[in-house]
Amino acid sequence: MASASLSGAAAAAPVTPLALDPSSTPNPIASRPAAASAPRKRPVLLLDQRPHPSTPTSRAATPAAPVSQPRRKRAPSSSGRPRWLTLLSVAAKNAALLAVLIYLGDQAWRWAHPAPLAPLDQAALAGYNARVDDVEASLVRAFRGLQLQLEAVDRKIDGEIGAARGDLAALLEDKRLALEGHLNLLDARTDDLNHALGGIKGMEFLRKDEFDAFLTEIKETLGSDSRTEVDLDQVRALAREIVLREIEKHAADGIARVDYALGSAGGRVVRYSEPYDAGKRAGGLLSAFPFGAGGSAGDQSQKMIQPSFGEPGQCFPLKGSSGFVEIHLRKGIIPDAITLEHVSKDVAYDMSTAPKDCQISGWYQAAPTETPPSPASKVYALTEFTYDLAKSNVQTFEITAPDVGVVNMVRLDFTSNHGSSSLTCIYRIRVHGHEAVTPRIASSLP
């Protein structure tokens, strides 16, 4: 502010150029006589550079002033800007500085003396709380709805998973059953293959020497030299002759094995269990005969050792589902097999009367007049078998007992049949075997 006052004072007083007179100065150097040296000009401090009119009377009219120490004046501005602009700029800066100071002071005052809080509006606060409660309630409702939707989705997913699991389990079960069926079929085929392989292993193939002997026999039969080749047509003719011979042999009794129990060859039925009285059971005209029009029971029992030619009813019926039959053979033999025959299921009226579980035993029974006397008889358990209706009506069972001696008595015991509780029919029993090499007690029966 001092600079502004000084500037105003300077502007009020007109600045005139000062002429320094050497006579008016107390300086001894200036008081030297003028004659001694020429007058010397002093520098003049001009506060204003504006030209002043020079008057001839100015120097004379101006009284001489005492010479004093000249004051240093402010150098005039070299920019040539008017002074009022300078003053205006200085004033503007001072005003801006003052405004900044006032703003900083006001901020410091406000920071030191904060304004008290306005009293709370209870109605507005209650409205705000009510809105907050509404928002919370809406959030709770939305959460519950979302939770219900999630539970519904979970139940739906569980149901679909359960259905898919059930379908998958059913599919796996079907696949398992199908796989088991295929495995069972494969096992059956494997068993068949094993049986076939066993049969092949059990077959007796001709060795080279046997085949050479057979070929030599064929050549001898054909009357050819051993060095000549055998014609294929000759082999075919010989094979045809052999086949026809075997067919004739088989047609003689059906199985091409000698039957030592055949009635026409000397065999006979000696004992049996209680027969079934069909005539009296029927209550008709044939009830007066023990077995219809056929004669006595002894005559009827011989049907069991005679060919029946597959005629239904040509059998000897025994009462119940169990019984026995004892047969005296035509001569003493070493038994090899037993054949049991029933009517074919293709022409049978009832297959339930066929025997099922059977046992065969045998021993040697000496005649009273036999010499030399035979040793004590020994009973052999020859074999056990089951008559199968699914197979052929004529079934042969091999003797399984080891070390069987000579027998001439054979007993058939059946413990069950195929369903009939009233009777069991025996169509034919055959006994096969071979004679001993040196028979001791075998003899022909009368």
C-alpha cells in the first residue's frame, strides 16, 4: 500500500529539470573560480521524459536554490506503458492476493469452528426406516421365492435322475440277461464240442498197418493179387455187401446183439411181483379170466421175453409203481448189457406206465441134476439205470459192475415209473453177454 501512496505523491508534484549551479554548491571543488576552468555540466535526473518547452527566461526567472544532495529517482519505464495500466495491474494483483488470504482464513475458521448438525427430522427418519423395512421384506420374499424355485428344480432333477437311473438299471438287467443267455448257449455249445471231441478221442482210428491188413483182406475177398490195384467199384460192391449183411443181422432182433433171455431160445420168467388184474378192474365179460382172453398169468408173463413188434398193449402189467421180475437165461453167461423196451411214444396211449428207476442183479442158480455141483451162488449188483422217455423206446444199458462171474439168473427191480400209480408195463427185457472161455457150470437148459 505504501508503493501506491508514493506513486500518487510523485504524480502530484510536477517534475522539473534541476539545473545545478556551481556557485550554489558548498563543494570546494565547485567553488573554484570560473576563470580557472570552464563550467562543467552535472547529470540531470529526469522523472518525466516528456519534452518541455524551453523558454529563454526560465533560467533567469527561476531563483537559485541551494544545492543539495540529489535523490535517486526511479528510472523511467523503458516499455513506454502508461502508468495507469501499471497501477491497475498492481492493484489487481493485490486484490487477488487479498482474496486468497481471505479464502484461506475462512477455511481455517470453518475447520476450527465446525457448524453444528441440524436436528434430525423424525418423520423423514421414520419414512427412511419404513423404506428400509420394505426393501428387507422384498428381499426376504425374493429369497424365499428363489429358495422354493431351487427346491423345485432339485426335486425335478432328482426325479429325472431317478427315472434315468431306473431306465439304466432296466437296460443293464436286460443286457445282463441277454449276456447270460448267450453265455449259457456258449456253454451248451462248449459242452457239445467237448462231447464231440471226447467221441473223436474215443474213436478207434485205423493205423497204417491195420489199414494195410484191411486192404489185403479186401483184395483176398475180391480174389485179387496183392500187387494189383483194387478198383473203386470193387470196394463199393464189397461195402454194399457188408452193409446188407449188417442190416439183415440188425433186422433179426433190432439191436444186432444176442438175447440170452429170449423165450423162444430157452429163457423163461420164473418170478415177478403182483400183476395188475385189468379184466376184473374193467368189470366186463373178460373179468372171469385173470388176464382177459390171454390165459393164465404164467403164460402172460412170457410176453416180457418175447418180441412185441411195437404193438401198444402187448406187455405184462405189474401192479403199482414198483415191482420186480426174475428171468432164467437159456444158459450161463458173463453179462455185458441189459436192454429194456417200451412201446414207442409215437403210438403209445399212455407213457406214464413205463418204468423209470431200475436196478439189475444176477447170480448163478445150479440145477438139481447138475454135475459136478456148483459152488455157492453169489449175487452181483450188475447196474443201475433210468429209462428216459425222451430217448428211443429201445434203450440198452451196459453192465458197470467189475469182475462179474457167470450168471444164469437176472432180476429187474424198478422203484418208480413215469407217473402212473396203478400199474407199470414191462414190454420186453433182453440180456446180452458172452459165454465163458472154459465154462465150468454153464450148460444148456432143457
